[in-house]
Amino acid sequence: MSLDITVPTFGESITSANVARWHKADGSIVSKGETLVTFETDKVSSELEAPADGKLSIIVPEGTEVAIGAVIASIAEGATAAASPAPAAPAPAAAAPAPAPTAAPAPAPVVAPAPVLVAPTPEPVSAPAAVAIDGRTTRKKMSMLRRKIANHLVNAQQTAAILTTFNEVDMTAVMNLRKSVQDDFLKKYNVKLGFMSFFVKAVVQALKDVPQINAMIDGNDIIENHFYDIGVAIGTEKGLIVPVLRDCDRKNFAEVEQDILNYAAKAREGKIAMEDLQGGVFTISNGGVYGSLLSTPILNPPQSGILGMHTIQQRPVAVDGKVEIRPMMYLALSYDHRLIDGKEAVTFLIRIKECLENPTRMLLEM
């Protein structure tokens, strides 16, 4: 009996998927529950397991975009490794050494090449990932995720009145606090206290103080959000994704850090789900991990604001009339000027600055 393998449903808005990788070769014997194939959509990657034991016959090669529900392979149930006669071949070799020493060396080399039989099978259906046009350029198909990112960013630029305001924050207090409690924090929560949890909690406090930022435009209506689901941009090999940390106002620093680690692990494994990326009210993007000094982040529609973090630099600053060297970070807030006025945007960014420069007050929501 032959069982068809079809492209599963990933969500209402997803109509096609890319066959990113076959984990089993065409004609191989698979077991129920083994990972067969990885799909890539314009939002997430997902793996499909074998529904039954049998022999795999691949119909659609890697790199092909197919519609949801399309048949990409089949499994012939009942087929097993015993169907292959190859293991029986070495049997006559056991009797060969008995007659004479002169005849023994001859058959021995014949057995050695047997493993080479598997050489032609590694990826018989793989489509070339890139096509070399000449020695100077290479053409390859844009991934569905990269196409989605491109369309999303262009749409943001074309539909919103994006404006960016800047400020800088002295990270001395946050760095000293992290250093003083890091060991105890790690022992208690089994997770390190990073910078991102401070920024997430600072954003939550700023959203409470300037609620106009926690809103979005829908047609001719303004939707005001009364929850605090914060998106954190994560760079992956396949592109930028923004998983959402839920109810950040109700979570402590350790819970925020653990959520970020969990999402980072899921992103590396390609297991980010659709629901992980939906419903955020504000986004934080950390270009500082790549060394960025300053940037103008692009909105993540339909959200009305995004905060850009940057690298920490030791710079001379004036402190109480004296020049001191302090760890400084530039902050950038991009916002939709259709909804948010400059006064509100500047107040929001200054509130984040105050929270980070006085983190103990932030813990008290002051």
C-alpha cells in the first residue's frame, strides 16, 4: 500500500511552502516518526515526520515551491531493509580461505568496494541551490522568508509616516547592577541576567507612561492596546524574525531572559511557530550585537513604534561638570508620525533612558 506525503497546512494566510530539505534519500527505508522533510514558508520553518514505516519515493525535489496539500512523496508501506539482497553477498567469501593461500588474496578486494554502493544515493533529488552564470556572479532564488521580509519592509515604508528620534543612555548603572547580582541570579534562576530584559522592562514602563505609543492604526480607527506583548528581533541564517514575549508586565527579569533563550533555540532549530510571531504591540531590535553604532529601524506593521539598541562604547561625557569616561549607548525610536506626535515620541524615549539609568526605580515602576 502506498501512502501519499502532502504539504500540511501552516496557517490561513499561507498558501504555499518551499521544500527546503529532504532528510532522507529517495528510495531509503524510513521508520514512523522519523523526520522526513523541512518546509520553509514566508513566515516559519516546519518539519514533517514519516506517518508510517516503508520505502520513501520522493516526487518533489529540494528548492521547489509547492501549494498547500500538494503530494511531494509517497511511502510504500511494508517495504523493509530485508528487501535489499546486498547483505547476502559476503557469504561466499567465508568459504574462500580454506582451499589454498594463493587463492585467498583474490576475492578479498572484491568485498571492500561494497560500501561504495551507497555513494550515489546521498541526495539524488536535490535541486542546485545556486546557478553559476560565470566566474564573477552567482544567481540563486530568493527564499520565501526573505521575500516576505522584503515585501514587509517596503510596505512599512510606503504605508506609514516613519520618523526616527535619537537619544543616548549611560549604561553604568545597569552594568554595575548586572555585575553585582549575576552569580546569585544565575544560581537562583539558572539563566544569566542580560541587557535585553532591562530594555524589555523599560519599554513596558514607558508604554504605560506614554500609552499613545501602545496603539496602532486600522483604517480610520485607532486601536489602543492594554497589554504588553513585546517583539524581540532575532537574526537567523534565513533572515530576521520577531518572536513575541507575552505579558511582559507580569514577568520578572528571569522569565523574560528565559523566554528570549527559548526563542533563540527554536530559531536555530527552525522550529519557530506562527503563533510565536503574532500579536506584538512594540518591537525591540538590537543592532549592537553586530557592532552597529547608530541606525534608523523600520517599523514592524501594524505596530506604531520600534526601539533600536546599539553597541556600548566608552565615551567621554559631562557628569556634574566633569568629563568622565562612561559606557554609552545610542537609542533610536522609529514611530508612525500619523499617530504619534514628536512630543510623545521624545517623552517615551527619555522615559526609557531614565529607567535604564536608574534601574532600581524601574523595579518599583517609578
